[in-house]
Amino acid sequence: MSAISTKGLALPGFLCVSLCAAVAEVSLAVTVPVTFDLWPSHGKANVLEITAAAEIDYFAGVLDTGDSSSADMSGHVTADLEIHLDPATPHIVDILAITLTGGNIRFEDVAMELDFSPFGSIQADLISVAATPGTPVPPVGVHGDTFDAGEHALTANMGSVNLSGTGLIGQLYMDPISTDLSSEPVDLGPAGTGVLEAALLRVDGDQATYEVILTLPVDWDVVTYDRNGARLSVEGVGTVGAAGRFVQMIPEPATMALLAFGALVLPRRRRTNAALRQ
């Protein structure tokens, strides 16, 4: 009986056709850690648009006002990606799931003044605020190149939010408050549709380098003050954009042949065992 050898793996000739077809269908499923670095802010990427709105109840009705600002975002996100690789090319077949495992996203300091002239104003300052990404119930499935951003979390757990008032607003309605986010974290949960785009950059011997682009929309609305007839809410809208790379070993042909051989033999063994049990 003739045999075919693949780098030391001897195979009976009659298995050649089936094995070659099986090798072509085998994809390599792996979980890889990736660190995504936020790129410099530009346009709407890595810029958080912040809007503050305040209302004051008084004897003649309700006074309301607002202010807006923006904050650049920087830092990194760490994640585990479950992917299917095609070792023959070796391109990424698809990304199956993503789990955010940590990181640190920092926000530029923001100072807003909500003007109630001539009665005074409310000052709202966000100082050294940073947030940690995570996935409460991992992993989150990826469909095509999109995933549900709302299944992930972005917890502001560093920095402070400081509120104060001036004039009559400060005397009658606004107690000075400084909230330490490390002891009172705030959920800035992402929302909408996230995107993962992956590409093969280069192959060096038995190692392949891939680049992955992460887009994570952020949309949150937090009530920061509600007492003494005064209410203040802050909304933030933006998009986290980041890029990361990972290196993956490319299996040798003999390894892929063994995987394919297992794919052929295992179903036959199961059928044989089932027949013996009958």
C-alpha cells in the first residue's frame, strides 16, 4: 500500500482525498489577548461631547439652563478575542466573541458653568476622571464585525466630580459637593453597536501578525444632583477608537493534517460505538 508523507507524517494513500478535503475545511479556533491603544483624538473619535442641564424650582415656576463642553479621551483597553484562523492562508475567518478584561480610559478635565443670571450659577468640574472597561457577563458574541456594546461596561472609578453654586443659587439651592469616584463609581456604560475589524499584516516564518481595530460607542446620562429644589444631569456621547496587534504561531502542515485526521476518524468512531451499544 502506498503512503504519503507530510513532514514525517505517513498517511495511507486511500485517505489522501478525504484528508486533503478535511485539511481545507479545518480552521484554528484560538483565544488571544489584545491591548488596544486609543489613537489621538480627531473628529468624533476619542472625543466625549458633554452636555449639562440644570433646573431650579422657585416660587414663580422653574428656571432652567445648560452648558456643554468636550473632553479628549486617551489610554488603552485590554480584551480577549475568540477568533477562527485559516492556517492555510493564514487569514482570520471570523471573530467569534470579545471580552473586555480591563484597561484605563482617561478623560480630559472639564469645567462647565450653568448660568442663572442674575441669580448666580452652578459650577460643574470633572477632574482627573478615568474609567475601567469590562464585560460583566463574558463573552459577548460578535456577528460579522459587530457586537452589542451595551453588553460591556465602562466604570468611572478614578477622579472626582465637583459641584458648587454662586450668588442666590449657591446660598439657597446648591450645597457644595465633591464626589470621589474611587469610592462612588459611576457607570458610563457603552451603548449601541460596537465594531471589530481585523486584518493580517505580515507573515514572518511561522508567525503571523494581525491588527484589530476596535470601535466602541459611549452614550450615558447621569443625574449628579437632585436636592433642595435643584436638579443637575450630565450626558456624555462619544466613540472610543483604538487599535491593537497580536502575533499567532502558524501550525505546520503535519499538525493540521492530524487535526483533519481527527475530524475524519472521530465521527466514524462515534458511529461504531453507537452501533455496538444497540
